[in-house]
Amino acid sequence: RIKIFDLLAIRHCLQNRHVDWGYITRTAREMKWEHSLYTALIMFDHIYKGLFGKALIPEEIYAESRRYVKSRKWINDKLEKVLTKEISMPFVIPHLWTRIHTALRELDDPSFGTKGQRYWQVFGGLFDRFIHLKLGIKNHPPMFIAFSGLDGSGKTRHIETLRTNFLTCDIKTMYLWNRAGSFPFIGLILKIRRLIKSVFVPVGKVSEKSGENILPQNSLTIILWRWFNVFEMIIFYFFKVRVPVLFGKVIIADRYVYDSMVDMEYTAKSDDFCRVIYSILKYLTPKPDLSFFLDVDTDSIIKRGGNEVKEELVTKGWYYKKIITEMEAVCVDNNSMFRNASEKISRIALREFFSRYPEKFKGYKVISFKYK
């Protein structure tokens, strides 16, 4: 694909530097990639003219490129078809055709080794691109990122920005949200509970509070509530995180197990995070490759106009302080400018993601078939 950035980068080089075209064409001839150079120059000039109405490549160099391409039927016939396409960005070029250009350069250059070594190098490159580009098998490393913090701390907004930055790098991400009590089985139990109340409690005795209060109210229901939630979280994260990660997905979770632990302890009016059930939960759920904790003052959250209750925020904020070390999260101060915090998050996340790529090429030779 040719992107608009590629065109602008070439224009910048041509306008701001003296280009030694003699050196470029001589090097291309000596290094056996004349066909790639002249084909690319014609395509870039054609696309630039279509978008901006003027030439990009000097007239004499363009004419030389045309003469060369016309003398090679295998290039000229395909190029004419490519140039008749409607110009839209990114401009898509047949992948196999581009690989033929590269393969010819590798096969003709003895500096790549013996003939057998050159054929193996070409085959390795074609196989690598086939499994990643055509079959779409593990195009990039998997990664699991979790965001934690108080309600109203800005998790969702930062996740949206981070996902946009990943997409700019051609990396699609999966978004995941949950909280204690939001899972399907728990939701079914709550619906049954509401139905029972509506049937067996006299209408005149159902207050507004009792009609809305669906959280557990005694020690037994609190214990059951906690175990049901943990059971569902283990299953939920197995299918929504552990399995997709095996297939190379990048997953970003808006709230994770520690946030649910805070919710469950707040519901129980307790602060015991050393329960056996929580140890089981942490052991059986995937550990994030990277975690962020958004640190925001409760007053700042209230000023932003959220629906959060200050008393609840203060209590949960104290809970988070008790477990912040155990979370092993990057603490991000989100009290000031959103842009500063967002840039820090994206910088850390993208650096960590791209550091997971192995060394892929040694010169032109593919030495790792792991990712695209």
C-alpha cells in the first residue's frame, strides 16, 4: 500500500535536498533493482498527479523510467492495469507483483550467497508474507492491557485514545468492560430476585428503596454474591482474554479483577482483600501484560459532573490505596491535563507492544516467521 505519508515524505526530500539522480540510477543498476526503482517512480508520480494536479518526479527521470518499463513486458502490462485504477488512499498494489520485484533482485545478486541460498531466501520471504498477510495468522504479538481506577477517573476516554493510536499503527484492538454483578449468570439471578419480589411482596409494602436495592444485604447473600462473581469472572476472562490472546489479539480491559474486588468489598462493607476466594481469582485469571491505574482526586471527579457519590468514591479510593502495590500497575496522575496523561499511557503501551517483536530480518533474509 502507498499511503499519503509516503507521497509527502518523497516530496519533502525532493524539494528540500539536492537529489543526485545519477547516483541513484547507477546504484539501482549495480544492485540489480532498476525494475523496482523505475516502477515505483512511475506509480508515485501518477498518484501525485491525480491527487495534486502536478508532477512529482523530474521530467527527464520520468521519461527514463517509462523507457525502461516499456522494454520489460512483464512490468509494463501489469503497471498499465494498476495505473487505470481509481486513485484513493491508501493506493493498493498487488502484493505478489511487488514480491516478484524483490525476488528478482535477490536472485540476481550473488552477494546474497549461493544460488540455493538465494532461492531459500526468496521462498522464506514469500512463505512469511503468505501466512501473515494472506492467512492473517498472528500478524502481531498478543497483548493484554488493563485499566483500573475509580468510576469517573477517565478510564474509558483514555482507552479510546489508546485504541486510536494502536489503529494508527495498523493494530486492531478488542475492548472489554465488566464489573461485579454485570455478568450473565449474576444478571439472571438478579432478574429472578426482582420477579420474586414483585410477585410475593404486596404492592403497598414495596418502597422505592426496596424496589431498587438488588445488592446482597446479609452475610450469607454477600458470600454467595462474592463466589458467584468470582466463578463467572474466571469463566468470562478465560473466553474473553485467555483464548483470544492465544490467537494474537490485543485486548484492552476497562476495569479488571482488582476493580471488581473493590466493588465486592464495598458492597460487603468490608476491606479484607486477603480472602482465599480472591487468591483463587487472581491465580485463575490472566495476568495483564501491562496495567494502568488512573489516580484522580475525588473532588476532581465530582467537578467533572459525574453521577458518583463522594462518600463511595472516598471509601473506594482508600481501598485502591491498600492494593495498589499488589496491582503492579503504572500509576498515572489524571488530575491535570488529559493530553499529558494520554501521551504517557500511549508511549508506555506502544513501546511495550513493539518491544515484543523478535528480530525478523537479517538483511533480506527472514530469520523469524513469528509475526508480520
